[in-house]
Amino acid sequence: MDDLIASCTAHEDVLHKAGILHCNISPGNIIIHIGKGLLIDWDLAKLVTTSGHRQTTRTGTWQFMPVTLLCDPNAAHTFTDDLESSFWVHLWTSLMTIQSSLSLEEHSSRINLVFNDVHDP
């Protein structure tokens, strides 16, 4: 839980102190250095003052993208979208590392079903 709070606080700091949204939060964009998580790969980031989209197409790791952005290609990326992406990353990480009575293959298969299978409504 401390990691989740620290992550939210870091997002708030970047937003208020630098006016930047990351726009691509995923496990592959987080590294651990001396026991602290660091958010890397800021190439898709945008200034909060930028109106509309920074790019003409949706980019990012779709498994961790906010539902609003997946459902509405015209929606602008907001601070709450970065927070939702953080939530999906924390959920995925927790599920991947939790002890389970399932075999490794079955455990991975169920997580894959939740995060990778796409079902049309």
C-alpha cells in the first residue's frame, strides 16, 4: 500500500511542480533503483497546458490504458488517466507476484485472460 501512495504522490508532484502528464504508465516504464521505483520513458509525455492530443493516434501499452481513452479515441489524456494507469500496473504487479495454489502456467493463463484478451461489448 505504501508503494501505491508513493506513486500517487509522485504523480501529483510531477503534475503540480512540472505540469507534465506521463501518458504511458506501464510495468515496462518503471525501474527499481536503490529500492525506489522510477518512472522512465517520458517520450509520450505532454504538458498539461497542451490542449487536445499530442499525437494523431493513440499510443501506449493498451493493457494499462484508462478505460475512457480505450473507449473514446477523441478523449484528451488527463491526470486521472495517469492515476488509473498506475492502478492497473499495481493490480497486474500484485497478481503476478501473489502466492497461488495454481500452477505457474494456470496462474499466468488467468492473468493473461484478464489483461490481454479483448472482448467486444
